[in-house]
Amino acid sequence: TPSVLMTSEQRLFDLKGEIERLRTQIERLSELSGDDLTKMALSLDIADASVKQVYPQYLDQSIALERLRNLGLGARHPKVLALEKEIEKMRTFLDSGVLTIKETLQTQLRIAEESMERFEGLHQGKREESMSEREDYVAYAEAKNEYEQQNFILQKMEGDYNQVAIEKNMTSTPTRMHERAEPNPRPAKPNILLNLILGGVVGLGAGFAIAFFLEYLDTSVKTIEDVEQLLECPVLAVVPKDVGLLFQNGANTPDAEAYRILRTNIEFNRNRADANVITVVSGSAGEGKSTTLANLAYVCAQGGYTTLLIDADLRRPRLHGFFGVANTPGLSDFLARERRLEEVVLRAREENLWFLPSGAMPADPAGVLNTRDLSAMIAELKSRFDIILIDGPPILGVSDSSVLARESDLTIAVVQHRKLPRKTLLRVKMGVENAGGRLLGVVLNNVDVRTDSQYQYYTSYYTYYSTPQTHQPPVLTQPAAAPAPRQTDPVTPGALAGVPAIAVADVY
């Protein structure tokens, strides 16, 4: 039976555990020696009681012998000899007891192995007998289950047959038509008009929710109020999207009006008349800083200001490309004392406009700018020009613009609309002020007035008060008395005509 088989398996499991325990004890005793062997043997349940009694005495006598030796008694002292003899007898008795324990364990292991061998044969027979009985029981169970299923089907069929017989004997009532059913001209479901209205309302609500959520996630600068509240400084101008170079489009185009507003706001916000050195910076590349600076220089020159445009971006200069001239010689060559100031300042065809290229790109742009020569040059040029506009690299990430902001009277930040994050804009202001500069205001650049309705009124008069006009590119040239314009050759000192002559000795 299954219970007998389970009892047999449990007995077999117990025998295996007993054999494993005896083998472990024998292996452990074989690995030990001396007192460790004695302690291990006496800890077993098969240890003789007399041996257990002698072992504590053996330990006491060993301690007493050690004390005598510590007192200075020699090996041949009578007390020492007597204790050693007694300890030797106890040691012999204990070793004999340990040997007896080992033999007892070996005997128990042999008996257990023989019992397990006999019991395994009996267990295998019981297992085979149980398997045979189980196969017979499975066949019986399957037959019984099949019988019960067929009996259930038979009873169901008999019930169905009786139900049909009863219904057949019942008297049927004929069906009568009281009124013909007419189809509804409009279906009850779906209500198309209601579904369209609900869909439109839900769609508009979801659209507004998504729009507000996306607007919430957008942390870029979007409004004038964003700039004024964050930086506590004014927005000097709003420049529409896709504004080109005024050198090419002319002074009376709608785009020029934004830069005239910028020029006027600079005049109104300057704290003193001699604050005429202005550095234009941005937070990152691609904000439109160089284009803004070139157009501002153009409208300043158109307004009668003697204007000097300096390209101090010694990493990625762009202004020389606007003028169509070579980049060298320029500012870096002058600061390296390889060229005189008269050799690097170029006069544009536009009246009142001069240009100083960046020069060869040095290995350490910040080191080139951070010199006394730059301060001396700016101090000298301040007295020669009405306004000096300096283009520097983005102020975040490099220290060049920090040096330029410190050397300038004012600093203007160009921020591209919906691009620069608000926190980054705050870092731009901190970069200017930490360098010792003064942030005059911000130019909000590349504003799409077609989609941002709040700027349409701000820029609507640009087109109304402007007239189209063709214009020539601002080719750099020398005075009329000088030779033809050049691309790479330095101009003569006469290129600064119209401005008091600059003496190189004074700059140095």
C-alpha cells in the first residue's frame, strides 16, 4: 500500500542519514590528534563514563605540572616526576578510550551499511509491488470516469426527450398580428450629431490641455516679461525672424527699424556719455549675435556716429565674412605686437564705419585678450570713435567674453526667442557681472511675429514706416586717394581717415 511504501522510504532515508553521520564523525576523528582528538571523542554519546571522569583529572594534573614548572622546579624534581608519571598513566587510559570509541564507530558504520543493503532490497520489492497496484488502480479509475460521463449524457438525453414529449402534447396558441411594425426613419443609435459635438468638445479640451502642458515644459525665453522679471534689465529691441544683413538690404527696409530702436534704447540707457564701448555676447552659439552686431554697427554709422566694429571672437570669427575680406591681419596680430594699429583697422565703403578683424586664431584666445595691450588699445580708440562695438564668443563655457565685458563700458546679451532656457539666461547675466561688467539689456532675436501675436503690435510699424531700397554690400576700402581696396594686404594709416590719427607709440 502507499502508506507502507512511505514508511519504507522514511526508514531508508533515516539509514542513509545515520551512515553519513557516522562517516563524518570517523573522518573528523581521523583528522584530529592530541587533546583535540580526546575532546572530540568524549563529546560523542558512545564515550565511556570512566573515560569522561578521567579527562577532567587529566586536565587538572596537566595544569598542576605547568605550575610546578613555572615555579622553577626542574625536570628531575620528585614532584615533577610523580606528576608526569601520573599524567602519562591518564594519557594512556584516555588514548585507549579514544581508540575504543573509534572502533565502536567503525562497528556501528558497518552494521548500518549492512542494514541499508538488506533494506534496499526489501524496499525495491515493495516499490515494484506498489507500482503494479497503482497501474491496476489507474485502469479502474479511468473506466469509472468513463461510465459516469456516459451515464450523465444518458440522463440528459432522457430529460430532453421527456420535455419534448410534454410540449408536443400541449395545446398551441396561434400567433396574431395586431399592428405592422414600421422602421424608424432615424436610427436610435448612434446619435451622430451628439457624438460630433462631444468629440469636438473633448478634442478641444485635450488640445488645450496638451498645449498648456507643452508650454509648461518649455523653459525657454518666450516673452519680454520673462527677461525683465528674471534679469531685472530692459529688453532693448525685438528682432523679427529671418532678418538679413542691412549691408545688403539697405537702411530703409522694415528690418532696419528694429536696429534703430536698439540704437535709440542704448542711447537712453547709457549712464554716461563716454560709455561708448559695448560688447555683445550670447549664451550659446547660433543666437544671432554677430548678425545683430553687424546690423547695429550699420545703423549707428547711418545715424552719424563714427563707429568701429571689432571682431574679438578669436575662436570662430564671422564678421570678416560679412565684409568679404580676409581675417588677417587683425586684432590678435596687433596684440601680439606683430602689426601696428593702422595696419589692422579697415575703413568700410559706408560712411562713418570702420572694421577691425579678429586676426589669426591663437592657441590661447583668452590669454591673448587678457593683456594690458587690449586695455590700452580700447582706451585709445574710445577717444577716436563715437561708439565701439565688440563681438565676442558665447560667454558660457569660455572666458574670452568675460575679459571683454570687463574691459567694456556696457554689455548687451543677444537671446534667441524660444531657444535659451531661463536658467541659462540668468547665468549669462551672472557671467557678465562676475567679470565686473554691466549688462545694459537684452536683444530678443529671431522672433516669429506671425505665430506669436503678442509681438505683432510691437513690430507692426516696421513695415508701415519703411520703404524698400536697394543697397550695395559694405566693401571695405581705403580713402579715395589711396589705392584700390584689398583683401589681405594691410591698409595704410590713411584708412582711418575721418578719425584723428592713431599713433602706435601711444597705444603701446
